[in-house]
Amino acid sequence: MNLLRNRFKKGVEKTVEEYTASIPFDRRLYRQDIQGSIAHAKMLAKTGIISEKEAELIIMGLISIREEIEQGRFEFKSELEDIHMNIEARLFERIGEVAGKLHTARSRNDQIALDMRLFAKEAISKAIEGLRGLQRALLGLAEAHKDVIIPGYTHLQRAQPVLFAHHILAYFEMIGRDVERFRDCLERTDVMPLGSGALAGVPYPIDRAFLAKELGFSHISSNSMDAVSDRDFVIEYQMAASLAMMHISRLAEEIVLWSSAEFGFVELDDAYAMGSSVMPQKKNPDVAELARAKTGRVYGNLLAILTTMKALPLAYNRDMQEDKEGFFDTVDTLLSTLEVFSGMIGTLKVNKERCRRAVEEGYILATDIADYLVRKGLPFREAHRVVGRLVGYAIEKGKSLQELTIDEYHGFSPLFKEDVYSITVESSLWGRSAPGGTAPPEVEQALEKARGLLYGESH
């Protein structure tokens, strides 16, 4: 039985049926669809549009259908196009003609808008939960290695020493902004569209405030045409997900680098590494590599929905059926990435000694020596020039800056004194005590603030 072809004399072509059917993917919305229908039936009874007995029969039928789906006994039919009509057709089979009253004062247009918003609200809450889980893993990693010093990099060249915890907390900050973006997205998603009808509203005395309360929405939509044609919340979710995945991908890249023999800063737990089919010595960072790749996939889903929506006239168009597969894929990709990444970060081993050797190699204290000359009265640009020449000389002689004699220092500036040898990795760290810097007290304060954010400690 196809409930939508009353005005047609011919059945739909099989290829068209398969091409237009959304049930292969929108069946995922069955819980939201039934939830919305139950609330709608209650509202219809409350306003006297249908009787209490009819509403009770409809609700019991919907609950039984939900049980059938969850138990794997429900037969989804592509000829019924979508999740709405599959459920409605089954409701007719279970309770008879009274099922036809459920669609009073409702269209599939506001019905799917409702289903998608209910699904998105749940997806947003799970994303925030997953992001907080990753923040907890990052905080745990930072706290466990508060005394580890690593080279900070610019252009992937060793630049200045930083605390490992400071580096990790940079990602904590990024993920925190992702949480804020999803919260913002939730505010705009939390708008109830049911009651908008096909596009112009409905000619029945419905109670939209009751529906909103029943379905857990804070607001009801203000414009029926906007309500049924709006997918901003889907786009916004995917924008927030894209940024979150970008942050994860940056961390993934560092995990790949740091776990290589060339860096050797960290080692992945065996449970989060993969082997090679040919080279038995390999321990590959597949999780991090896949997170980088899946980031591109999420970007693609965002671009797809933007492209779909960019030229649609008001109100609903069938193009909007294409809002789901990419959205579902992004939700699944983000949540699974957050789960596996949190586990990987939480079990990461840090090689403190190798990190320290990397800090002491090269000329990572050059900026501190330039600052030393500035404190002696030399303008910074001149100090930069002097130390640049000094480093070039040390490289030529095959010496570290600490191995140069005071006479060699004097060859570049008379301002150098014996106290130049007091410049160390530790003095460099402690010297960067401006708020937000890598000085140990600043990092400890940042850790305390992060603990307060996640666990409610005073800070």
C-alpha cells in the first residue's frame, strides 16, 4: 500500500522507486519519528482534534512498532519511500483506519525537520561528551608528565624549549573551543518546527507550546516556511565537527611524528598500534593516520550539504533528502574518532630522556641569549643580528653555545659576561612567566584551571 499515489494512474517505475527512496538511511531516525508522532497524537487529543481513545490506540500502536524495529522484526519497504511512510503504513496494519488521523495537522516536511532536530540535539550532546572525554585524556597526559621538557617548534624546526604539558594543553584549549561551538549549535538546533505543516502552517487549533515541552525543546519556530526548509543546524554541526576534526588531525600528525624513530618522544600503547604484513619490527600509528584521513571525509560532507542548500528556493525541496547520509557519516566519524583518540592519548608513553636530549641538541637557547643582550642594553634587532652570527660561528666550529669560550663570545659583543653561562633550558622555561607562557608556575595554574573546568575543583 502506497499512501502517497492517490492522484496517479500508474505505479512508480522501479528504478525511480529505488532512486528516490530514503529508507535505506533514514530508517535510522525511527526513534525520533515515533517520539514525534507520540507527542503529536497527545497534542491532537489535548486540543480535541481527535479523541483520547483514538490517541491512546495510536500511541500503543507506535510503541509496538518501535519494539518491532528494535527487535529486528520490522520489514522496511523501499516502495514506501521513507521512515515516515513505513511507520504509518505499519500503523494502518496494526490499528486500522484510525491510523489515518495521526497525520492531521502535520506534513512530512515539518515531520522530518523535527526528526532531524531531535537527532541533531542528541548528536551534539554526544559530541560534547566525547570532546570532554578527550580533554580529560589530554589533561591526564599533561599532569603525568609535568616535568618533561620538549623542543617547541615553528616551521617544524626546533625553536624554544617548552614544557610537554604546555604543548598538550594547547590542544586542551582547542578542544574547549570545539565544545563551545557545539553548545552554540545546540542553542540554534533547540527549536521545535512541528506545527509548520507543509510550508504555511496548519488550519487546526494545535498547541505548539505543548509539543515543544513534550519533546524537550526550549523554543518554537517563528516562521513556518523557514522551519521546514532550514538545515542550518545540520550545516553548523558539520562546521563544528570539521573544526574539531581539524584539531584532532593536527594532534594526530604530531603523534605520527613523535612516535617515529627520528623523534622518539612517545610510544603508542600496543592496543592502539598496528603491525606490518611484511616488516615485523613495525609499530604503525594507524589510528592517528586514519584520523587525519577521516578529517577530509568530514570536510567533504560539509561541502556537500553547503552545495545542496546553496540555490534552493523556499520552501521544502526533495534535494533536502540529501542532508542525511553525509550528516550521519559525520556524526559517526566524529564520535568514533573521539572515542578511540581518547583511549590512545590516555595510554601514550612519553620518553622523558629522549625529549631532554632533543632540547639540548642544536641552538635552542639562541633567543634567550639575544634577550640576555637586550637586558644589557642592546636593541633587540641588533641582539638578533649578533646572536645569528654567533650561532653561525658555533656551527662552523662544531660547538654548542655552551661550549664557546668567553673570548669567543667577546668576539661578537663586549656585553657578554660569564653570566651568559647561566642561561639554561630551565632558566629559559622559568623566564617565560607572562600569563599563558610555558613557565612551570604558569603551566601549573593552567593545569589547575583545566581540572576545575572538567572536575569542578576550585581554581
